[in-house]
Amino acid sequence: MKEGRGSFSVERGPRKEREAQSGMWKGNSPAGSQGTAMEGTGGELGGQGNWGPEDAPGLLARASLTMLPWPLPLASSALTLLFGALTSLFLWYCYRLGSQDIQALGAGSRARGVRGGPVGCSEAGGPSRRGLGDPGEGPRTEGLVSRRLRAYARRYSWAGMGRVRRAAQGGPGPGRGPGVLGIQRPGLLFLPDLPSAPFVPRDAQRHDVELLESSFPAILRDFGAVSWDFSGTTPLPRGWSPPLAPGCYQLLLYQAGRCQPSNCRRCPGAYRALRGLRSFMSANTFGNAGFSVLLPGARLEGRCGPTNARVRCHLGLKIPPGCELVVGGEPQCWAEGHCLLVDDSFLHTVAHNGSPEDGPRVVFIVDLWHPNVAGAERQALDFVFAPDP
């Protein structure tokens, strides 16, 4: 009997252990005290149970079931679908953004083509476009400038673009807010935080001023080669633009950032001087250069230039008595052989009050960058306001 009981207990021990383990896999506790300790008083795996070393395999099996992740094929398929959807959405966004920029650039070129270039001009061909707040022009112009600036930033960088970005977004500028006198009203682009004064000191552009003044004799000779009697009784000579106002004529070597080759060939001294300037706006629609003639009795009333980002340099060639320039309420006069730097975004008036015997007033006008516009800003504005091809 002892041998039988011994053999029976040896055979029964492993079977009970297997049944206990199988109960754990099925989630059912065996009838013994071990299962009761795990499910009842002990709770989950962190409970207090009467466990021993022989229970380790069952406990590890149960713990592995609670941490089992999603089936790997299902998780892989879900991640693949999500990645594909995000990629498609990103590509669609890039396509839409690019197509909008291209359409905006095309619309801007077509609009300038329909208008036929600058609508009106301040002296020497500077575009005097309608203000951004005018009906039908403001939102479209601001939107176009903004989109071109974003295209520039995607190609290069936003570094140093704080003021240009604010200007492109159409932030408050002179003449727009309440309580502003309105003597400075740039019609197209107001660059904030630039020092503003109707007349700019010569030292601000010393190199270019000295170069133009040293070229005075050559530029005066060029004018003599292209001048005429300005009587208005004969057809307009080749190269001269139609009068801006009665008694106001101009011959441009650069118009809205584009070189006029035939006029440049006829004026080699002036063209050579332009090529030596460091701050000439030669690649920007704000940039003009040429001869401006005002006959006795002629007057150009209250005009504002398109931007405060430029300074207009006047080199006096022939200055008879009675000529006056008033900028922002401050009167000045030209002097032959000397330069006068003007911020023409201020309201300005030009008049020749002399007698017919005095002859015309003649100045050579060049548009230069404002000295406080940084190099990165100039590059961005050249891109945004690039001349039509």
C-alpha cells in the first residue's frame, strides 16, 4: 500500500501542476488554493498570493498575455495607410500653394501689361501708382506682394525679412491711421521703421553723390547732344517721353528698372556714371534714371512716390532763377553740379517760376536705395518688384 500510494502521488503531482497551468492559460483558476490566492485576495499580478518557486512558469505566461501588442501584420498595414495618407496630403498642399503663386505672378504681369506701365509719374519717370487703400487696387496689390515674398522665402530664407514681411502684409503706414498729417504717402510699399525726412543728408550716399558730381561735365555734354528746343511745335524727338504735364519732359536711360539701350548709347557719359553707382535701383521697378526738363511757368502739383525704400538723387545741370522744390512742406533749390537727395514718398511740388528768357530747368535724376535698407531687404525687394521680362 505504501508503494501504491507513493506511485500514485508521484503520478498525480505533475498532472495537478499541468492542470493548474492550463487553467491559467484559459483564464480560469483551478479549484485549489493557488488559483484562489491569485484571483481573489491577490488581484492581478501585483497582488499578495501564496506563491512559490514552482509557480514561476505560470506567472510569466500570464504576464506575457497582458502585455501582448496588436498583431504585427495589422499594425504594419495601419501605419502604411497612415503614412500614405499624410504623404498625399502634403503633396496636395505643395501643389496648391505653388499653383497659387504662379497664378498670382501671371495675374500681376497681365495687370501691368493692361495698364501699359506706370499710370502716372512723379518727376523723371517714377511710378506714382494708386494707393493700396484705393478701391480695387489695395487688396490685390497687397496679396500679390505677399505671395511673391513667400516665394522668395521658400527659395532663400526669411532671415532679415521682418520689415519687408510687415510691409507686404499691408500694416499701418503714414497717411493710413487716424491723426496722421499725411505728408508722407507712399503709394505702393511702405517699409516700416525707416528714418523719415523729406531731404536726406549727402553723407548718407557719399560715394554715389561724389561720383555723380564728378561726372557732371560728361552728363551735361550728353544732355546737349539729345536736347531740342522744347517748343512743342515739332514732333517729339526720338527717345523723349510724352510730357507728364504741360512743359514737363523727360528722357530716360532706365525706366521702371529696365535699361533703355538706345538712350544709353546716345548718352555714354551718363550711362558710365550709372554703372559705377553702388546703390542704384537698377533691377527694381522703383528704379529710374534720366533727364528731367521743366519749362518756365510749368508746375507739378502735390505728388507722392511709390515707396519710402528709395531716395531720389537730383543732380542740377541747368538751374535758372525762380525754380523751387518743396518736399514735405520744406522748400529747397537745386544747384548746378551738386546733388540733392529727396525722399519723394513725401508730398512734393516742383515749379519753375522764372521768365521764358531764363530757359528750362534741367536735372539728372537717379533713384537710389534708402541708406537704411539692409542688403537682405534689397535682395528680397528686387525679387518681389522685379521688372517684367
